[in-house]
Amino acid sequence: MYDYSKDSRFAGIEPFEKKIWLASPTMHGEELAYMTEAYETNWMSTAGANINEVEKEVAEKIGCRYAVALATGTAALHLAVKIAGEQLYGQPRVGHGTLEGRKAFCSDMTFDATVNPVAYEGGEAVFIDTEPDTWNMDPAALEKAFELYPDVRLVVMAHLYGTPGKLDELKAVCDRHGTLIVEDAAESFGATYKGVQTGRFGDCNIISFNGNKIITGSAGGMFLTDSEEAAHKVRKWSTQSREDAAWYQHEELGYNYRMSNVIAGVVRGQLPHLEEHIAQKKAIYMRYKEGFRDLPVSMNPYDARNSEPNFWLSCLLIDREAMCPQVRGEKDALYVTEPGKSCPTEILGAIAAFNAEGRPIWKPMHMQPVYRMHGFITRDGSGRARSNAYIDEGALADVGADIFARGLCLPSDNKMTAEQQDRIIEIVHRCFR
């Protein structure tokens, strides 16, 4: 491992005494009060006042009619995909998924929790390339995908790092082809597109309260819908599909997916602080943007005319001409230092050496070994994958691989002080010396 303490470029920089995290929970006190209430009233299971209240508050915040509290964001995604598949293709036989043998179009640059539920339901994800303006699903590539797979009727799209995608364009493509949309707003709770909260644009939608999200329950997620029938089905499925009978009666498969009343207490205490957390995250993003103005880099982009992100993670993209040589295998990476240039591997190593946490950009799904045989569609329809290189200026193929090659996630914890952030900015500057 490279010893940054002996690198003269970093002389005089002291490691952080306490680790600076990528994004850790920020607690306020109300959380403990609601958890204690669950304990003292003995509502420690998957029912209680906390669950009822967070479902009501989240539905009001998002602007939907129903919110169903679930154990994780992944559980919410699974049931969103399941119900969309049932609406499209009917109820399957026991042991078969609602997408059995069918394809669905999915965001390519995302965490695999977005796309795994398609496999859970027996379907096959076809990955849609990323556009450079918001780092989300490319509407032009989605249109091309329908030319190649005209029978597809389900699109699963995510909002990367809290930034809304090009929702008007994406929805227009989906409407032309008669598809349902599952909107993964796990990372974008509180973000808006044309004044409307993300989590309102699909037929079935979700948010996450995972430990690193902008609002956390330590775990947890929420299924969002305007359909009373869909909300009822998800509640039933999430409690092992128990029928309304005096005994345990089961007529379809179910899951142990309901949120705990204790976790709901944490979420309930966090919710009043959503706008405060967003403001803190935005300040971090803007401080990085100003601090890097003289470097050959840019921040993760967003459409300021139409959207307001929640700025969950601040990310850096190195200009092509400022990239030093870098090659990545499946688990390891190598790079060669060059004056005036750097790469994600070097910057992440330097940040870590001084006791701060950064991360690579999500590795696109079409580059993952588990999905290497699945379809991948670019806006020119080529589907070419470039796992270790970045694309040429103006090339159409594989935007996601390009961003993965040149990008990284910076420490974005909203408890980070301005002085601590300035030190991280200085470390990044010195990587380019």
C-alpha cells in the first residue's frame, strides 16, 4: 500500500483525529424519545403509533395518498416490482415471479438494490445507459431500447446521489410505449423536479431510510402510491400474506418485510430535520464546488432549471485530459502518477490515508459480473462496454463507464466542519501536483 506520509506533496497535512465519514447518521434526540415510547408501551413489533405516524407524515411530504412502512428500501423495491409485474401480467403460480421470463429496463449506474428485485421476480434486467447532465437514465437510450425490445412494459429508474433524472423526457418515452414505472427515490428523499417531490413520478415508488441516507431509521424503507389497492396488497404481502381469518390462512406467498415500530420511532424523530439536512448537504456541495474551481474537475451535475437535488453525496469528476493512467480489475486498481494529473484511485487513497472516507462512483450494472450477460443499451444502440477506460470526447457509447472511470464520491457527512472540509479540499489539490 502506498505510504502517503512519505510523499512530499502532502507535507504538513495532519490526519483527522476522528474519522470523517462519507455519510453517517445525524441524530437529534427526538429519535430516542419515540424509541423509548415504543419500549415503555411495549409496541416493539411491526405495529404501533410510530409506524402509523411516519406513514402519514411521509405521504404528506411526498404528496401521495398512501405510504407503507417496510423493513428496508430493498424490500420496498421488491414489492414495488412485484406489484407492477402483477398489474402487467397477472398473479403468477406459487414459486414463480410476476416477471417470469420477461425483461425490464433498468437504470445502469446505480446500487444493485435497484435492479435485483427484477431477478427476484424471475425477470431479466436490460440496462439503459446514463446521460451526462444528471448521471441518470438516458431518455434517448431508453427510446432506443424500445426499438430493440418493443415488448418490454416495465421501467425501473433511480435518481443517483439525490439528483432527479430527466423525468419529463423519461415519462414521455414510457407513455409512448405503454409502460409502468417503478421510481427508486431511495437516495433522493426531499429532492424535487419542477416543484414535485421525487417518489411521485412512477406507478410504484420507494424511498429508503438506510443508515447513510439523508433521513435514517438505521434501516427501513417506504412504498409510495396513490392506489388504495396497491397499498393494501403491499401491507398484506409484507406481513406474510395473512388472510382475514381466525387462524393463519395463506393464499399467496408473503414476506416478513414490515417495518419495526422501534425503527419507525427513529424515522419519526428524524423527519422534522429533513430540510435542515438538505441545507447542510447543499452547503457541503457548494463549498467543494468553490474549493475546486481552479482544478481540472467538475462536481456531479444537476438541472438547476427544473430540479433541486437533496445533495445526498457530493461527487467529483476529473477532466479527461487531467486523468493519469489508471486500470481497474474486478477488485484491484493500479495507477501511474503524473505531474498535474490524478485519478479516482489516487484521490481515494489519499483521502483514506488522512482518515476520511470516500467511495468510487457506483460501478455500472452492465459491468458487474453477476449481470455481464444481460443487455445494455446506449443511445446509439451499440451497448459497448469499456470496463477499464474512459470514452473519447463526443462518443455516444457507455457514458456510465466513463463516469465510473473518472469519478468519485467525496466525504459528505453533514457533521463535517468547514475546517475539516477545507483539509479534504487541500488533499485533493495536492493530488494534482
